[in-house]
Amino acid sequence: MRGFICTTSHPDGCAQNVKNQIEYVKSKGAIDGAKKVLVIGASTGFGLASRITSAFGSNASTIGVFFEKPPSEGKTASPGWYNSAAFEKEAHEAGLYAKSINGDAFSNEVKKQTLDLVKKDLGQVDLIIYSLASPVRMHPTTGVLHRSVLKPIGGVFTNKTVDFHSGKVSEISIQPCNDEDIVNTVAVMGGEDWSMWIEALKAENLLAPGATTVAYSYIGPSLTEAVYRKGTIGRAKDHLEATAFSITDSLADINGKAYVSVNKALVTQASSAIPVIPLYISLLYKIMKEEGIHEGCIEQIQRLYQDRLFSGAEVATDEKGRIRIDDLEMRPDVQEKVAQLWNEAVTENLSEISDLEGYRKDFYNLFGFDVEGVDYKAEADEMVNVSSIV
Ligand code: NAI
Ligand code: NA
């Protein structure tokens, strides 16, 4: 471990995680969904779950775009690489088309490479999932390197946080951002790149009639509001949500539609780096597991597809046009209980009142560790080779 980053990963553990997600999707039955799917940010978290749900729920052909480190002799790949290798293997064995592009999705080059692949192999796509989470974006036209920050706007934010490795609860104060921080965070995590992707696909006639595109957002409770939804990242999510409307307008002639889905707080590489959020998640997990309503990425996305996007009925949205699969997290009784635990939380009682253990397990699972059914004593081969990832 170095800070919040695990510097190694386990190929078999990552593969087992992917297999478990595939089994879950298959156990829920067929979804009458899109058949030609492009997933941008396809290698981990919600994007990987989306790719798996499309492929194994709807027999879809999938192209995945991501930015991962391949293995080198004696050095493991990043988990998203192993996840993708395992996904492609399973997809090919099931007779499904699956190819991937490993590179910077913000760049013109990777967009062009992807467009060429869509044109050559699929003709058109009917679903585009946009699930990037990145701390930086090199702007393709200005050449400016934008860095996103996780800061409050307008005032210092002070609250509890936990170091989830040690279980130590402490108080953290985060200094407010400046105006440039907001601009930069919106440039990285807002909707500009999403709309660039859709424009580029449309310009080459690669969007099927009625094509749908979905990006992911988060709202969360008042506890985290100052650092999340009302902070710099929240401005980016506001921009992303507004972009859904402008994309929908731009797709009127092909009857296309852009949605934002608001998802539940979950342990991913992206969220573990945000202060305060891990404490919230470990308390939320405790309550949601007690209530029998806990979900991981795959349960969330399977439900998004089956009950919202492809239920056959009109897609249900909130007053701001957003799909809500954070409905269980945001249930008033759940939030009330979490807020109460939040007030009580100290280092001494945290292992009892929270699901810190579940948090840690999910975190190690991200890197392929602590996964049931994997023999960690056996020799593992880090040099996984996959020709369909370019
Ligand atoms: P993640 O870190 O698991 O996945 C990020 C994906 O983006 C990976 O596939 C990675 O390879 C790819 N990526 C990053 N930079 C890239 C680049 N320059 N070029 C190509 N690919 C790149 O993150 P997670 O949590 O699945 O986030 C996805 C979306 O879901 C984000 O918009 C996030 O804000 C949103 N979300 C996350 C929640 C959470 O609690 N984790 C809750 C609700 C929404
Ligand atoms: Na993702």
C-alpha cells in the first residue's frame, strides 16, 4: 500500500471478480437491451459493471475504452487491465464480440481509433456508457492539462474522516478552492468530453436511430455536501447533468437520448481518495446490509438496465430529468440512521457501529485481493496477454 493506492494487483483475483459479476447478471435473466455498446471507462467500477451487464444480460457486442497499465515482466498490470483481459476471455468463450482500446479517452487519437473500430466492426452503436473518473484531462484542442480537485467552495469544511486502513477517526479541515479549481474540475469531470464523444460519433454516422447515452453522477447526503455535491466535484456533476439535455437536443434528428443516472456511493479507486466519503460509506454499508438493501456496482447497474433503461416502460426520472438508482441509499430512514451513527463515530467504537471491515474488503477486492475462491498461495502469472486489447 502507498497512501490510498495498492501498488500491486492479483490477476486471478481480478478474473474471479469479473466471473462473479457475470454470474450475477446471468442469474437475473435476459434484458431486452442494446446490442452494440460502447463503454468509455470500461475497466473498473460502474463502467465495467455496465459492460458486463450489456454483454451477459443482452448478448451485446461491446467495445471498451479505458486507461490501464499492461503487465510487464515481474510487474503486475493495473487491476482494470486484468479485469478487461478476464472480461474479454469470458465474452469470447460465450461467442460475444468484445474488443478494447487502452489509451487516453480525452484525446483525439483515441476517439478516432474508437470511431474507426466501431465503423469497421459494428457499423453503428445503440448505447454509449460514459463512466470516466480521472484526476486529470489534457484538453485536446487547447493542450491545457486540467487537474480536478476535491475541495469545498466558499469556506473551510471541517468534519470527521477515517483512515480506513488504521480505523482511526479524526477531524479534517479542507481549505476552500479558488475559481481556477472550479474551472479545472469542471473541465475534467464535467460534460464537455462526453459531448465531444457523442458529436464525433454522430458526425461519422455511427449512432443508430434511437441511440441512448448514459453518464453517471452522484448526489449523496447533507453530511458530505460541502466537499462533494456543493464542492468543486459537484460543479462538475452539475455541468455533466446539464450536458445530458444539450446532447439530447443534438440527437433530435435520430431520436437519440442522453441520460444521467445518479448512482449509489460505493468503494472504487475514485471514491476512496475523497476525504470524509469512506467514513460515510462504511456507516452506510452497515445500515444497508442490516436492512438487506446493500448493492455493489453490478447490482446497481443490473437494476439500472432492467428496471429503468430497458424495462419497456418510459424511463422514470426525477424532477431534474435524472435516473435515480441511489433511491435506496437516499431513503429517509437509511439517511437518518447513518446521520445518528455519524454523530457517535469515534475510533474506539468504529469497528462495532460501522462496516469498516466490509469497506476494507471491497477496497482489497478492487485489486483482486481477499476474493473468495482464489488460491493466493499458488503461483500467479502476471503476464496475461490479450490480443483484442490494443
Ligand atoms: P473507477 O475509477 O472505478 O473507473 C474509472 C474508469 O475510467 C476506468 O475504467 C479507467 O480506466 C477509466 N479512465 C480514467 N481516466 C481515463 C482516461 N484518461 N482515458 C480512458 N479511460 C480512463 O470509477 P467509478 O467510481 O466507476 O466512476 C465512474 C463514474 O461513476 C464517475 O463519473 C463517478 O463520478 C461516478 N459515480 C461514482 C460513485 C462511487 O461511489 N464510486 C457514485 C456515483 C457515481
Ligand atoms: Na467505471
